[in-house]
Amino acid sequence: RDLVGVILKSPGKEIYTDMLGLLHYGLDEFENSVSIEIGDVVSTISVDDQTLNLLATESLWVSRKIGNLPPETRLEVIPTPEELISVEAGQVITQVNVWNGNQLVKSIPLVADRTIEPKSFKVQYFGFSMVAILLGGLLLKPKKGYMPKRPSTKRKL
């Protein structure tokens, strides 16, 4: 844990004892806890009818005074702008905004945990092709009672 202290208007050599007291106060009275770690699943989305985990690319640390409740943080996952049909592992998909009250504290990019390939042309359009064939068969089907004229089978003498 790193602490930075600033002492203003401390007379003479007292600046060192003031800084030491300030650093001790920071180390003894406050603690940090990890709210999100790198690689944590923050959200899931559906890609081509498959569930995809969205992983945090950065850690989120929350500092609080020992004995106090941690600050109320709110996570807001930004929706993807369009429906995805394929993704690559590690591809940035969206982000999560971390709010403390009305103040935006941090934005953390979220990445895909695995690759999802698009369905092949045959699988994706098989249903459409079958519907087109059936519809075409209905449209081209001859009307009831209609029989095409066949050439006469009688021999002419």
C-alpha cells in the first residue's frame, strides 16, 4: 500500500515528525479491500444463443476508515450497442462504470472470456431455406381439378 502525505506550514524540523504522524494515521486508521479483481466475472451476455462471461481488466480497490462501513458503490454495466454474433477471447465488449453516489469513480473495460464463432452459413440459413422450398412448393402447386394435357397415346394410322 502506498501513502502520500503533504505537510504545509510546519515549522523547522517538525515537518518530519508531522509527516511520520500523518503516515501512521493513514496506515493505522484506514484499510483497503478489493471489490473487483482482474479476471472476475462482472456480467454475462448472450452471443449467438450462447452465454458469454465478461471479465474485469482492472482491479477496484475501496478504502475505508477501520470500523466504518465501506462506501456505497454502484456498478453499472454499459449495454452493448449492437447484438453480437461472434467475439474473440480478450476482445473488449463493453465497460462497467463504478459510482460512489452521483460521482463516477472509475470505468473498467470488460472483455470476453472465450471465443464464439458465428454459426456456419448452412446451419444459420437451413431453416430459411426449408421455409422457402415449402413456400415455393405451395405457390407452384397446380390448382385442384387441373390436369395438364398429355400428348395422345393413340396411334394414328
